[in-house]
Amino acid sequence: MMRALLIGLILFPLSLFAQENEPLQINGKTFSGKLVNGSSVREFEGDVVIVQGAVRITCERAIQYVESNEAELIGKVVVTQDSIIIKTDRGHYWGNKKVAFSNSGVKLTDGHVQLEAANGYYYFDEKRSFFYGQVFLFDNLSKMKTEKLTYFDDDDKAVASGNVQVSDTASTIFADSLIHFRNTDESFAFKNIRIYNPSNRMAIFGNKLEDYGKKNYSKISEMPFLVRIDTTDTGALDTLMISAKTLESYDDSTKKLIATDSVKIVRGAFASLNNLTYYFKNGDKIETFKREADLFPPVMWNENTQMSADSIYLILKENRLNRIDLNSNAALITTDRDSVNRYDQMSGKKIRMTFGKEGLEKTEIDGNALSIYYQYEDKEPNGLLKSSSEKAKILFEKKKVSDVRFYGKPVTEFHPENMVKGKEKDFTIPTFRLFSGRPTKINLLSGRKDLLLYLTKDSEFYGGKPDSKK
């Protein structure tokens, strides 16, 4: 009994060793052998077939190194294992490690994806490949280009690094590195990220991307920034910029982006500062909201007018400002550039501003309407009107007030100039507050070299071609 156990213990590691070092079985039309430095070398030519377990190799010529259990593979090399097919002009196979290598251009397919590169290793026991030097990965929906890529067949997982570029029918992603899971359609990208959509001339920048394809949801954090180039009805280019701490994209029926925390928006003469913004990707609506914990409401500026409310909706039509809705605790403050401390003011539960091609056409106030308007006669100050009502409507022509109408218990007070001059601060609505920190393109782009590269006149935003080398 003891003798049998000892024999078993002795033979077990030997049999395991023999299994791990299964010799290559090679056949060809012609065969020759020789000794090189005391080692046996065999050469096969013509319809060469090499077999090791489930690994099968065909080529035109093979040089076998018997002691090290490896072979040089030459001419129309095809290596297969189950669904894995590798093709190259010249390669090397290590039988003890079950590893194949080529630096003569290599192609791999597993039935789902196709890999191409200048150089590549394949680890058959692990079903893992490592390719480098102009690597391309293709599947039915997308194409990846990178400098280095590791692909895990069983997990359908790709790990890419170095100038990663992933393209599909809708957009292109650039990043320093990326991890993609084909089965779940999930991707995670890192550093110097740029997502470019040519159909709507929109790009999103950041340093971390989480994309959950089957959920139609993605998230960009670490310095996210959105840029979109629109053409106005006059043919001029208009750039929308949004920065925030986090950008979330929903590619479902809502087709929207959600920007949160320290959100800054700039588009032409329009700017906004808030903590929660919904941007709809068709480009016709921007919505901002005050969150429960926020100390300040969303603020918008359009030319020399400041707007604030618990929520603000900005509606565009044909890439032109069409309407602004201020909901709950709404306030408008317009600066008079020629007079210090003089502000036209309006407040109410809700305010709607309607715009035409020449600018503001109508302002409607609904609920507890209050207004203060400074009067002028021949461009000289002439007091102010202070009014209150349930509702009010102000009409404009050529950016100047043409008609004012009050509804529901209107009360109007005129204060002559001698009672106003020097006392302008006494004439303010209860919600009067001037907010600082109005965003500008200059301060949004400050320190963002990654953005400046793509906002030149020859960039893809202005009709040029994307360049992954930038």
C-alpha cells in the first residue's frame, strides 16, 4: 500500500509535467534535420501542419527547435484554437507556454471581433491576446484604433492604451486609455477624453467616462466640458459652451444631457450660472433648476439683463433665442449702461420673455407683478415709475419699451427726478440682488489647452477633419 502511494506521488508530477510540455506534432511535404550547438533542429516545408492539443497551425515552412518545444512559422501562417483564428506572414510559437507571436502584421478573429496590428502575442491557455503598434479592433457596430490592446476572449473584454480612438455611426471617442466589455456594451475611458458627434457638431471633453450602452446612459466626470457649434439664421457661427463637475448623457427618448454642480453656460451674449442644467441634444431647450440644498437660484444673463428664478427654461427656435420662462420667485434686472445705480426691475411668480429676430419683443409677468422703470426725456433722466398688479405685459420695439399694460388691481406711482437722483438704491424690488461671476468664454477656456486645440477655424467644429494626433 505504501509502495503504491510512493509510486503515485512520484509519477503524478511527472505526468503533470508531461501534460504541460506536450510536444509539437509537425508534418510537411519535405523534412530535414540537423544539430545546432548540440540542439536538434528540424525543418519542414510544403503544407506544414502543426498540432498541439486544441491548437492547430498551418504554414508554408516551419523550423522546429525540439528541446525547447518551439517553432518558427514562415509563410501564410494560420493558427487556430476553437473559434480563434490568427493569420500572419511570419511568427513564432512556444509550445511549452502555448504562446504565439508575430511582428510581421497579424490578424485575429474570434467570430465576434477582428483584431489587426503590426505586432501581437496570443496566449492560448488564457485565451488572451496582446497587440501593439497601430492596433485596430472591429466589430459589427464600431471600430477601435490604439497603440496597445489586450483582448480577453472569454470575457469579450478589450483594454486599450495610447491614443485610443473608437468610432461608430454616430460619434467618435478619443482617450488615453479605454476598457470595453462587448457583451454588456459598457466602456470606461480615462484622461484627455473627447467625444465628437459630427452630425450636430458637438464635442464633450473630460478625464473620465463611464458609458453603459444598453442603458443608453453615460457619465463624464473630472473637468467635463461641452462645446456645440450652431449656425444662426444669418449664417453666422454661434458656439455653446457648458462646463460642470459632472455631465450625464441620456440617449433614450429624452435625448438630454444633465450638468450638475458649478454649471457655467455661455452662448453669444447669453450666460448662465447654476447647479443643475438639462440640455436637450436637439439643441432647442435648456432648463436650469434650484436644488433643495442650493443657497442661490439659477441665474442667467442676456446682454445687459440679469434673470433669476427657482427654474429657468430657455427655448431656441432655428438656433435663435425664442423664449425664456422664469418660474417661481422670478426676477429681471436690466442695467442702464449710461446711468450708475439705475436698474429697470421686474418680479413675479412667473415671467415669460418672447424674442424675435430683432431681440426682445414681449415680457409677461404673472402673479404679484412688481416693476420699476426709469424714465427719460430727450435722453435725460426723468424720474421713475413704480407699479404693482396681478399681471403685467410689456411690449418692445427695437429693444425699447413701446407699451406697458397692467391687469388686476394695478397701482402706479411716479417719482420725479429730484426725489430719485442720488437715492436710486432706495428704489428696488424686494428680491433685488445683483449676482457676480457671470461666465465668459475667456474664463471658461482659461487653462484648458485641450479645448483650445479644437476651437480654431480649421478644426472639425468648423468643417475640418478630426485629427487624433492633436
